[in-house]
Amino acid sequence: MNTAAKTEVVKESSMVRQKEMIARNYDALTSTAETGKKVASTFVPGNLNELIMSFGMLNNLPEINAINNGMRRKSGMMIMDAERRGHSEDVCTYVKADIGQMSKGNIAPNGKPMPPPDLLLLSYTGCFTFMKWFELLRHEYGCETAMLHVPYTGDGVITDNMRNYVVKQLKEEVIPKLERVSGVKFDIDRLRENLRLSAQAEDDLVWVLQSARNVRSPIDAYFGGVYYIGPIFSAFRGTQEAVDYYRVLRGEIEERIKKGLGPITPEGDMPEEKYRLVVEGPPNWTSFREFWKMFYDEGAVVVSSTYTKVGGVYDLGFRHDPDNPIESLADYCLGCYTNRNLPTRVEMLENYIEEYQADGLLINSIKSCNSFSAGQLLMMQEVEKRTGKPAAFIETDLVDPRYFSAANVKNRLESYFQMVDQKRSAKAA
Amino acid sequence: MKCFVGIDLGSTTTKAVVMDDNGQSLGHGITNSRSNYDTASKVAKMEALVSARLTMFRRALKSIDELNGMVDDVIDGLERNFRLELFLEQLGDLRQTCIKQVRQPGYTGQWDQLSEALDEIFNRLEQSLLALFAPGAERKSDFFRDLAGAEYMNVGEKVAAESGLAFDNLLNVYDKSIIEVENRPPETALAEKFLIALDRVFTERKIPADTQIVRSRIEEALGIDFEETYTVGTGYGRVRLPFPKEHIRSEILCHGLGAHLMYPKTRTVLDIGGQDTKGIQVDGNGIVANFQMNDRCAAGCGRYLGYIADEMNMGLHELGPMAMKATRTVRINSTCTVFAGAELRDRLSLGEKREDIIAGLHRAIILRAMSIISRSGGITDEFTFTGGVAKNEAAVKELRLLVNENYGDVTINIDPDSIYTGALGAAEFARRAGTGVPQSH
């Protein structure tokens, strides 16, 4: 039993602000019948939020809905519903949670039904499942669908050819469809303005994530990090609201650094920082609190994570660029974390361990997410070899509660923490 | 003397090791984990202390020249008779508990008859247990539950038939009582039991030394106080131990260190226990560098064999010897324990020989273990195999084959006491913590 669930959760003002933003977005989505707004369903990685908004459309993100259902412990039933409809046990559990939600009236967290999408906008194929997912949704809704093909950066670089190929698709396929569905003509200046706001928020987000370079990190860049990326990875990138949110958040963290405070957890400030870790892979959502508690109870702080880069690898320098709007959207899609080849991911992890003075690497491998998990064991061994720091591997799932074995995960984590201790004292001796 | 205790609470058995302050293992003990880890750890520790005491006796008797060459015999006799004492005490407890049970309302009207039958059963049980502990007699298990249970079934059925009682009632009484008795560790006063046992040894055989001197040496050894300085717990039940957090270590670290203590050149450890399989890489100091475990599924573990044994209506310990008789190895593809049961029946119906199928099942387990090892970083010379399954000769045979196929010529260490590896590592951690030695040395 998760004791954290019983205690009152400690919240800062950025958290309250974020909660309100998300609630407002769900309200906007569930009131399109009255407002007449059009809805594009799309995915977090490679999402073209600035472009969608420039047509006055709203964006609905099925993975975020699945995460919401996972954290509210509703995804289990939804997944079983989808399995009854013929989806295999091994299919991505975000997909099954989404299908399960649809079969139950597609109710949003505010209790109102979600509108059917006016456009299915697939703007990222770094995850192949996304394409199949939208095929299922197209079958369900029979709505307009735009599928943008994003080439895999197998050699670790974005070539001009790749960029031009994506730009061409944006100009010839995506924008015309958005115009058709929304009835609004494409306005590049509106897009530029949105991109300008994106870049501002992105600067502050990077500052926030890099604040974990402080030894006595003021944040947890994984469990806390998923909250910090919330607005920018979802419907708010390119809005003033996001700019304001990140300004407030940055202020809070500056304050924490000044006061010498560690990360905030659901049970308050972390009293000590015993271990600094880099984590690869998404978190488990169905037992999120319980999972987090296994870390903070042991004094383990995640100082950097790759999951907080799935919606944009901003810390490596990319910014949305109002001066090159379509090209920067193309670069954004091409540069998503899971679109990067394994050597690049290894290098990122290696650099994180060095830059953030981490004790080691922990991989949370997701059973139903091959785009993340394939190759992770090799990555781990390579990172261990290069850094000489210990690594560990745990396995859970995104939103299928059946695949979170708390005893097993805890056992491995404790072993890992003790392994770090042992290595440390060996080094000291 | 100062001593340090390591306790490994496994899913099937609980093990304890007692160590002195020089890092010498003095003794070890094992018991079934039951559903009560508190009792299991108490019993395992008591067993380890008994075994440590026997080590003291052995050291003490070595100074008597006349006993040269037969110290081990004397110690064996002492242990056997001591166990008999313990068993008789537990048997007495079981008798009292059973008699109390029949006073429950469910047995109204049958009280006299049942009590009489129980008296008869326990009188006979006492005799048969005495025979089991006679010199040279073989026992299938050293756990009270196993021995008393098997004999109770035998004797109980006969007594029920003779007295016209329903055997089911006697069985119910036993089932309820054994749990209670098992969860009540034997009363201590171990010294007294050792002295009674010593007298029995003297009457059993002639000792070529002055029995007074032997007795006084044993009494001196009994006088050495085991001062429990530090205890470390490990294994799945570790959080249930009544220890503060710093007295608890992960079983990965304990197995790594334990294997290093047994074979200092160990670099890779495979441990196959009841419900988990661990592949561990250690450095030259026994520090864990990497590990992998089975997750979500226990198909490659000891319980898999337990399940198969049940399916085949065989004893767990009969599986290995049967598999060794195989002339070929049937390929078992299933990675699921329950499916393996189905596959087994399917193969039987196709006319495959039992021993060949069982050999295939052993191979299936080892194949899964090999996958876990390779995920942890492969096998580096030397390789140490530990855990309950390391006692199974057919599993060891398959392991040797697969290690050789995949990693070539590698030294494979298997200690007959490998089941204590985790507890040994825990005891060493306890010693380091208790004597201020750095944890990594």
C-alpha cells in the first residue's frame, strides 16, 4: 500500500498553475460543440503545436490521456477492454488504454466526452506504432488524416535531404490539410509568433532541467521532471501561458537553490541526496508514486533523464526558430529522442553522467515500448564501459498495472543503491 | 567469543551462517521458510549456532590424542543424538497440541476416542523416530515437519483403521497443530541437550578415551559464550526481519560476496533459487559490478522443478537422478511453468520416455539461466553456481554443456554448501560492520 497516497501532497504554485492549465485544456476540448473549435489528434514527440494553433485548432494528445488514466488507476480496465476487442497482450499499452477509453464513451478527466477528432495528424514516425495507432483511429472516426514521414537519423545527423523531405511534406501535405479542415488560411506570421513563444519557454525549461547540475540538486529530473515537461510537451508549447509557467517554475527553483533545498516530493522536501542517477526510459505511470517513493526513501535523486527529452532535446541546443519556421519544425521532428540512433543515445547518457556528476545509470525498460527498449541493454553496457559507473536495469510498463511488480522493482533498486555504496567505499579505500 | 550472523530468508528455505571475527565460518543452519519469517530466521539462527557449537566441540576434541581419527565420528554421533533430543521435544509439543486440538467443539463426543488414538500414534511415532536416529539410519529430510509428517501419515492411517476412526479427523488435527508447533521454536537449554546426547553417544559405542575427559572438554566448549555482535539479513523476506535498515543487505550483494569468499577467483555467479535466478558479475574483491534477475515470471527457477515434480507425482529430489538416465534430451520450448506441464503431458502421450522429457526440462531451466547470465554481461572465468538447483546433478550437467558451448573452457565452481552463499555473504557484511572493516574489503 502506498503510504504517500494517504498523506497530503505538497504542492508549489507552479504545480497548481499547471493543474489549472491542463484542466482548462480539457474544458476547451470537451466544449468544441459550443465553441465550434476544430480538434487535431496528434502525438507528443514531433507534435506541431505551433502550426496547429496557427489554424486556431486545439490539440488532443492520446498518450497524455493514457498517462492521465494510468495515474488515476483507470488504465487497467481500459487495457483489458481493448484486449477483449482483439488487441494482443504485447501491443503498446498507450494504444490499448486509448482504445479502451473510446469504448467507454471517450470520457475526458473532467467527466465530459471528448469530441471526435477533425484531423488525425501524425507528425512523427520515430515510433512506428503511432502510425498503426492512427490507422485504428482513422478506421474508428473516418476523419481526415495526415501522415508525415520522418526519416530515422540512422547515421546520427540530420541531412539536408532529410530536412527538405520533411519540409516538402509539411508544405504539400500537412498545411493544405490543416487549411482544409480548419477553414483557415495558413498565416506564417502567426506561426512565427507561436515559435517565438516556444523558444522562450524552451530556454527556461533547459535552465530548469540543468539546475540539477548543482550537487544537492534542487529538482528530481525524472519524477519531478515529468511535471516540468508537462505544459511544453503537451498543448501549451507556443503559448504565453507556457512562457509564464516556466518563468514561475524557474523562479521557484532559483529560490530552492538559494535556500539549499533538495527536490520536492509528494511528501515534502527531500532531506538528503545520497545518490545521483541518470535514468533512461519512461516512468511507470500506474504506480508512479510508489515507484518514486522507492527512490526518495533511499535518498536517490534523478539528476538527468532521457524521458524528459521525448518531446524535444532542447538541452542539446535545438530551439524552435521564428526565422526559419517550417525548417525548424522539420528539425524538431527529426531530432526527437527516439529518432536518434543508438550511438547518439549512448553519447547523451555518457555526457549526462559526466556533466551531472551522477553515480550511475538506471534503465527502466518498458515492456510494451520497443521504440524505447530495443537496444537498451547494449546501451547500458556501453555506458558502463565508457564511464566506469555502475548501471542497473529494471523492467516495468507504461500504463498496464499488471506489469509493475513492486517487490521485484524494489529489490533491484535496493541492490543497485547498495552496489553504488559498495563501489564508492571501494574507491574511497 | 564475538560472532557475526548472516541470515538469508529465501522463498523456500531460510539459511543462517555464524562467523567469528577472523572471518572463519563457524557453522550454518537451514530451515523451511514457512509463512512465518520471524520463526524461520530464529530457527535457522539456532541451527547455525548448533552447528557452530559442533565446530567448537570438534576443535576441543582434537586435543585428545586417543580420539585421533575418530573425532568426526564422535561429533556425528553427538549431532545425531542432539537432533533426536530436539525432535523428541518437538514431538512432545506436537502431542500436547494435538490433544488440545481435539478438545475443540468440532470433535465433541469423540474426544476420548481421538485422544486415545493420538496417544497410540505418538507412542509409535516416538519409536519410529528413535529408529530414524539410530546409528547408520538414513533420513530423507532433517526438517521436523517432513519427518514427523510422513510418519504421522503412516502410523495414523493404521491406527485409524484399527480403532475405526475417520483418518480425516486425525489428519485435520495434525494439520492444525503442526503449523502451531512449527512456529514455536524449540525451547533453548541446548547445553543440556548436548550433554544428554553425549551420554547417548557413550552408551552407543565404546570411546577409546577417558569419557570424563571428553565430557569435560565438551563442557568447556559449551562454556564458550557466543556473543552475537552484529546480524545482517538478506533475501526476499529481509524487510520482515526485526532489524534496523542498516542491518539489511540486498541478496545480490550477499551472493556476490559469498561466492567470492568461497572461490576468490569468481567473476560470474549464477544463483538459481526457489523463485528467482540471478546472474551476477563481481570484481576481484567480491564487489558486484552488474546483475540481472528474472522478472515477472519464475519459469527458470527451482519452483519450476517443484511444479514438474508434482505433475509427475515424484519427489523433487528424484528429478535430477531420473534425468541423468536419459539417452536423449527432448526439446521443451515452453518458457512458462504451467505450459511446460502441458508440454510434458503432450510429450508423454507421444511416447517419449519420462527421463528424456525430464532431461529436456532441466535444459529448459538452464537455457533461461544462460539468457539471464548473458544479459548481465556473460561468463568470465571463474564461474560459481549456487542455490538449491546447484544440488541437482542433471541441471549441473546441462549447465556445464551450455557454458562450454557458449564460453569455452571455464572453471565452474559448485560448493556442496552453495545454498548458504547468500547467508555467508551476509555474515561477512555483518563482520565488517561489527568490526569496523570497510564494507568493500
